[in-house]
Amino acid sequence: GIHLYEMSGKQMGTLKDMGLVLPGAKLDKPAITVEGNRVAIGYTKNAPRDIWVARSADGGRTFDHGTLISETSKKNRSSVSLVFDGPSLHVAWMEGAGYVATDAYLASAPKWNGSFEPAHVAYHLPTAPVAPQGQVMAGYRDSGYGLFCYDTGLNISKGEVQLCLVEGTEQGSRVIILHSKNGGKAWANPIEVSALFPAGSNSYAAVCPLKDEIAALYYHQEAKAPDGATDVIMTSLSHDASYSATVSSQPTSWKTVVGDAKRAPIQRVFGDYISVANNGRDELYAAWTDGRAGHSTIMVRHISSFPTVSRYRRALNLQLSQARRLLIEN
């Protein structure tokens, strides 16, 4: 089943267990969106085949029994994300055959607690990402393939629906964002979020609003990084990626990481799930997992003053203005 926890920004690391809100077997990969007393949780069921959504109107104290929103065909589906859009609710996930996901699907409920419209393909990946050395991206380190898990992220900003994806490249993979002005029915050309960093593997992207822009959080591993050294990167962007910073860096030698090989070999890696949230005062909270000790540890970092694109541009314009003044005076 799925448990729900609360954590106050004033008591970092202290969790309040709200109980087993979604009982059942083979429930996995949950994602959550909250707006006032409205709460929606998306998750996979029958590992990983079906996409379900459960909704609450009382702040997460009680939920409905869940609704199947994907098709029942025998395909693998995972990496669910969801967001409220006024009275509506949007849900996105990755879908494909075997362990390769090539299609990002979107399903919407015009009334958040009502019926969902049929899901449709929002974006087709020309190339699927490949798990890099060191297995940043949910893969078994000793096997020749990465597990089916390229996260999606949904966001609402300036009345637009924004869908964040990871797609493969010749150098590894990149993070992109698509914009839609009509509720996800049509999408503009993608913007590359990870363009400010060297070529390599980028994975597990998550997004949230930041003032009138976007904050994106993802893992980055340079193509030539020794032993799979990994950074957690945050980027702010509006029309393009304009500012990036490293939130956490883990230059770990993966060959010496043992972990819990019997129960979950996947736990041997730094970074599995990743997420970012805004507390409404433009203070960001970044979260990720660290399994190098052999068990899953959830790490959270409070980011109180991350530069936005507009703030970055104002600072740049101020520097240019000061430079011009000096030239005139001299």
C-alpha cells in the first residue's frame, strides 16, 4: 500500500505519518499534487502496467478507491506525474514495450474529482535514454540495460501546462520541457533544460513553479565522469535555460558500493526518485534518495534564495549599467 507523510519546513526531517491511505498490493511509483484541501496521488498498479489516480477532498485524510486511467493493454507504464489546473486535473506518464519507454501520455479530468477523458500521446521520444555507467537512472549496475523509468514532470505557470521529459541523445540524455496553452491538446517545440551543462546523462527530472517561471531539478552525470560521479542540478528558466546550480554532488566510486544486493540491487545507487516543491513563498524544497548505505534514505534540502531568470537578468543589467557608467566616467 501507499503511506502518506507530512513534513513542516520548520521541522526538517520530522515526518508525520498520516497512515496507509491507499491499501493494496503491487502499488508503486507514487506521485502527489496538493492544492488547498485537494490532494491527488498517481501510482502504478500491477507492477508496472496500469496507471491509477486516487483523490481526496479533505487534505489527504481520506481518499477514494482509485481510478484506472490508462488502457488495459499489456504495456509497461511508469513515471507518473500530476498537477491541478484550476478545476481540472492532468496526469502524465511514460509508456512503452518491454523496458523501453518512447511515448509520454497525458490524461485529463475537466473536473478534478470527475471522469477522465481518454489518454493521448503528448510526445514521442525519438530516442529512449540509456542508463549511464554508475546507474544514475534506476538501472541495475551489472546488467546491460536500464530499468523502465524516465520520469515525467507536470507544472502550471502563466496558464500554461508544462510537461518535463527525459529523452535520449548520442551523448546520453537530455531534459526537455514542452508548453501547452490549451490544456495539453497541442504542444510547442521542446526547450532543453540541461543545455547549460556538458554532454552526459540527465535523468529523473521534476519541475515546479518559481515566481512566473519554472524550477527544474534533475540528476546530471557527465559523459566522462569517473565512476559515475553524479550531481543534483537545479535550473530556472522561462523561454530558455538561463541559470543552473549544483544542489548536491556525489563523486562516489560505484565499484565499492555494496548496498542491499539481495532485496533491492537498485538501492546501491545515489539517486532514484527526485522531486522539487515550492512552499508558496518561492522557497524551494529539493528531495532525492541516497541508497549507498544499503537502505533507502530520503534527503531534503531547503533552498531559500534560488535565482530566477528575471532576477538573474536584473542583476546582469545592473552590472552592464555600472560598467557603462565606469566607461563614461573614465
